Amino acid sequence: MKNLKSLALTFTLLVFAANVNAQDDNNPWQISVGINAVDVYPVGEVSPQGDFFDEFYNVTGHWNYVTAPSTISVSKYLTDNFSFGVSGSFNVIEKWGSDYATNETISVDELKYYALDGTVKYSLKDLVNFGNFEPFLGLGGGYTWIEEGAFNSNNAGSSPNALIGAGTVNGTIGLSYWFSDHFGLTYQSMYKHSFQDYLTTHFQHNVGLSINFGGIDTDGDGVYDKKDACPEVPGLAEFNGCPDTDGDGIQDSEDACPEVPGLAEFNGCADTDGDGVSDDKDNCPNEAGVAALNGCPDADNDGVANAQDNCPNEAGDAANGGCPWPDTDGDSVIDKDDECPNEAGTVANNGCPEAPNADVQDKLTSYARTINFSSGKSNIEDAANETLQAIVAILKEYPKANFVVEGHTDSTASEKFNQKLSEERAAKVVDFLTSNGVDASRLSSVGFGETSPIASNDTAEGKATNRRVEVKLAN
């Protein structure tokens, strides 16, 4: 039991080291060659055998082994740390326990030993960080033959060298140390319980060289094809075998600029000018700019890049080449939107003045006074049409202004008749203006009869002048 405690302590100390390279689906095949030792003593049988695990590591007193390679095994990785293997071994049994009274080894006459076994092995490498050490457990069965002797007889005495064979169920515990992905040293102890009384239950210990193989690494990058996402191109293990050509820590398949070191935030591309626009999307990669203009600068912040801005230091309009629109009349309505670009107006009136000035009023008065009527009549003569159209054009220039049309007569006829006649003349002119597009809500009419002459009613010429209308800005 003392030796068993030492083994447990040793095993506990061994499991704390770094990076194991055990058999896996990269190197699915394993072959092991070594020597085995058979111990029939610590199996819980009667004398000359002993209690379970009694003197488990009494190598000189109880172990049987030959110095030549005596065990070979081949195994195949299955999945999830499970593998299956078969092994064959031979040995020569010369020690069969010990005498309780004298504690001396009981010798037998070089009994031949042969075994064929199959084992399902489970690697414990992923349960704890075992480093280069790989502990494992196994369960299986096999068939073992031991030459008939004094303590193992099946009454086959007619043949002095008869082999006694029986099936066994096997339990295994072991530990491998891997020097590299392919080479390691393996030790295991297998408990073999016989199904027949004539074949003793026993332990078989094995130590030998294990070799992993079968993995394919087409591109030679150290990542086997089975786990290599880029098996035809040398790459890095951290990227599952895919390359990182520019060494920026972003694999080429995810790197928008695979040949130029860059930053993860820009999908592997650089930002040379530091403007927050990656070089692959920056039309001006060596000059700090703004993202909205694909990384090009905009000195006047008008949304037009300097290279396309005809006025790069003065904020303007993209539609005008980056330059500000002119405002010739200074009324805050730029010329392109100003319906009266050479006359100051209001924004509400599209750049035009909302009321005519004195010059415009004089022009309206001049035009209106040329619209003369026949004596005693209110109808508009054809000769006045051109003049009235000119008045319509002026009124339309001031859509916010209201106007009044005043009617006048000469002194012929009575005052009552003349008053009515003047009202009719004003109304006729309003009708003409509205029928030609002037909003009726902006117009009103009034008659003054014969009360406001502008010429003498003593002459025919003066009377003709007084038969008139006036168009004025309404108060």
C-alpha cells in the first residue's frame, strides 16, 4: 500500500504541466512498441498470491518480464477523446507470488505467456490542463494464454507444454508524456480478470514508445488539413491555418486590405491620415477629411470637397460649384430664387417688393389716364387693350399689394348720371384686369363722378382727358 500511495502522489504531481499533444483526429493513428511485465501476486487470491495491490511495485520479487520488445499495439482515434486499439504481447512467467512464512519468491518453470487484447481508451487531457502529460483510462477485453504449471492447471498434463487460455475483462490506467505531436513515452497498468478459475487473474504493466501518425498537412503550416480552414495555403494556427499576409492580426479572408497592415476597426485597412475613414474608402488617404466626402477635406464646411469647390474658403452651394449664390439687390433672396433680382424686395414676395414705389405708381397713373371713354359711355375701346395689358403685368409683379380703380367723368350731364357713369367705368376696368389673371380679392373700384377733373371741362380736349380711370395702391 505504501507503493500505491507513492504512485498516487506522483500521478497528482504530474498532471500540472503545460500543453499536451495526444492522439486526436489530426493524428488519428497510434502505434506503440515496448516491454511488458506480468504480476500475478497482488490480485486478492490465496497463497502464494496476495491481497489486492499488496506490494504492487515489487518489481524484483513479483514482476515477470523479458528485456526484448514484447508488446505492440495499434489504435485509432474515434471521437471526443475516445480511441480503440488492439495489442499483442508475450512474456515468460518465472515468479508466482511469495511464501507467506519466508516471504521468499515462489518460482515456476518459465511458463510461456501470450495475450491479445482490445481496449477502448478515454483520454483525460481536456479535463484539466495536463500539459505534455496525458493520463488515460481504458476498458476492454481479450484472450490470454499461460503455459500450464503448478498453480495453473486445466488437467492438460498429457501435453507438458500445453497453453491454458481464457477470456479476460480488462481495466487500464495509464500516463503518456509527449515530446512532440508525434512521439511520446507511455506507461500503463492493466488489470486482467479471468473468466475461468484455471487462468489466474493478474496485472500486466507496459512501458514503451508511442508514435502518432496519419495526419495530413498539405500546406506545411503545422495545422493538419482536418482542422485547416485554408489547407492549400500556409497560414497560422490561431487562424485555423489561414494566412495573415500583412501580419496585422486579421486573417486575409476577413481583411479588406490583406497586403497592408491595418486595424480591426477598419476591417484590416489602415487610416493613414487619421480622419476615421479607412484608406480603402478614402479618396484622399493622405489628407485628413470628413467621412461624408469619402475622407476628403472641406475647408469651408459647405459639404463640397475642396477639390471640387470653386470657392474652397467660402461656404457656398454644391449646385453653384461650392460658391455662394449672388444677391444683387441685397434683399436676402439670392438671384436664382429672386423674381426681381435687381430690385430689393421681401423673402415672402420671392424677392420682389410687396408694394410699388413712387415710380411704379407714376407709371400706373400714366397708363391709366390714357384709357379714355366716349362721352356718356363706360365700355372699353379696343385701342385701350395694350395699355390695360401693361397694367396687368405691373399688378402681377406685386401679388401682395391691393389696388383700387377710380372712375371719372367730364361735366357733361347731371352729377347723378356722372356719378353712376364713373362707377361703371371703374367696374369695367376691374372686370378686364380680373379676366386677365389679377386676383379679384386684390382689386376694388370707386367712382368720383365729375368731382376730380385734371383738365378744363371748357374745352373738348379737356373733357376727353377727364373721361378716365386711375389705378392706385389701396390704403
